[in-house]
Amino acid sequence: MDRDRSRGVALALGVLFLLGGVGPGAAAPRLVATIRLQTGPVDVTIPEKVAVLLAGERRDLAFEVPGRLEFCLEEGTAVALGQVVARLDETLEKAQLLGASLRLRDSRSEERRLRGLRDAQAASAQQLEGAETRLALRRAEAVVAREQLGRRTLTSPLRGEIIATYLEAGEVATPGTRVATVMDFSWLRLELGIPGFQIGRVEKGDRVRLAIPSLGERLVEGEVRRVAGAAADGRHLFDVEVFVPNEGGKLRPGMMVGASIVTDHLPHAMGIPLEAVVEREGRKVAFFVQDGVARALSLESAIRVGNRLLSSTEIPSDFLVVRGQRDLFDGVPVRVDNRVLSNVAHQ
């Protein structure tokens, strides 16, 4: 019986030794699974917001004076800055300008003639002064006539495209009534609502990455142009306006986009999945395998972005523990078996 008892004790000690309990030598290695982490440049972004592209700059064009519309460019026409878009009938105004120009010419001739006579002592100072006064009046008259004629023409205040027309040739335009709308498609804009706990990370000039599903997830880069100083409408959201360049003119107002504001850039960083992060003594840490033992890396300075922690701290090795880390401490021997990795989310 003593022999049987001795065998039982020996068997129990052997089991405890295999399970990492008491026994001679070091504890049995803990079983873990790892993934290889890659380091490199990483953009830190605010989680993507879905928004709609809005018109960049648009202008409604209207005449200041009434008249019959002589012509207007068609909707969809591309226009240059200063190009004529619409014109009212100018018959009367052209006649008035011609008359004013002729009278101005006569006044100039009279003023020159009297100035010559005055130099020759053949005309009085009063006669010359009267000619100079009439010349000034004729000049003012010609300026007014030219301005009146200019009001009969509408020119584009920007480079873009006519997106709408409201009158046809022959119809009467009244002062202030829209005749056409011109839009600059060289840039568009976005309005994003950013929560208060994130707005402190956003600054004017930050890059904004845009994914456009209607163009096959084409990526475009915008720029933050304005950051609101207060929440709008009590929504606890702060308005952020984004400038979106439109090279090639393929973007249009109304397109849905996914917008991610880049708030920081880490030239050398790694992204650690949240599943690999544990707490030790109130600190967030991750474990790496180095020379057969677990090495803890503090993540107190890491930045959370989505389901990852981004850290620029130098890592002890490339192999991050993603299973078995719950029971690890710094320096504990480990054995890697990645067959237990099947339920781990990869980044």
C-alpha cells in the first residue's frame, strides 16, 4: 500500500509540473497565439462621417433695369469669368450713348477752339469757362449713357457652368428677377457635425479623406476651412466646413461621401487591435513575444482610432500576443501555437 501511495504522489506532482504548478525548474510556458505587426506611417482620423456634397459657389444673375430679353446662354453652358451670359434689348441705350458721344465730341471741339482764341486774346475768360463747364457736363452725360448700356448685359462673376435659366428670349425681365444661375464646379464643400468630445482635435487646414461610392470608392482629399466655435442648434455637434477640390469636374452636389478628418500623422506607428489589450495595475498594456518570454508594452500614450490603439512606442518584437494574454505578466515564459488563432480578428 505504501508503494501505491508513493506512485500516486509522484503522478500528482508530475501533473502539477506539466500544468505549470509546483515542481523543479521554471514554470511551464503559457500557451499563446500571435500575429505579426507591421509598423509604418499612419494617419490618425476621426471616425468616418457620411455627408452630402454641397455647391461650392453659386450666383444668381439678375438685371438692375427692366427690358426685353434679347438672348441668354443655355443651361449646361460652360462660362469663363466675365463672359456675357444674357443681354436685354439695347436699341434705345445705344442711341442715347451715340447722341451723348456726339455731343461730347462737339464740346471738346468747342473747348479747344475757345482755348486757342483765349490764348490769342480773342475770347474772354468767361467764354472759355462756359465751354469747360459744358464739356464736363457732356462727359458726365456720356458716362451715364455708357453705364445705362452696361446694365443691359449680364456677365458671369465666376468661372463655371450655367445650371439654370429662368427666362427665354423675347420675355420681359424686371429688376431683381433671376435670369440664370452660375455655379463654380472647380470646388465643392461639405458640412460635417463633429461631437464635442472630438472637436478639440480638429483644426483649420486639417486634411479630409473622402470616399465616393458613386465613383467606385474613388478617394479625394479635402481641407477643413472653418471650425465652429460653438455647437449648433443645441445638438452638441460642432459644424466643420470642408473645401473639396473638383479636378476634372466629376464631382457634383448631392453625391454621398464618406469623410474622415485627419487630425494627426504618425510617421512610425503600429495599430494594436483592442482584443489584444489588457490592463495591468490600472494601465493598458499589450504583450509581445521575445526570446520565448512575454514582454509587456505600456499603451498609456496610444491613441484610440476605431477598433485599434495607435502607438509610436518602440516595440520589443514584431509578434503581438492576441490569445492567452489575459493570464500573462512581463517575463513569463510562453509557447506560441497559432492554431488557436481562429477566432481572433485580424487588422
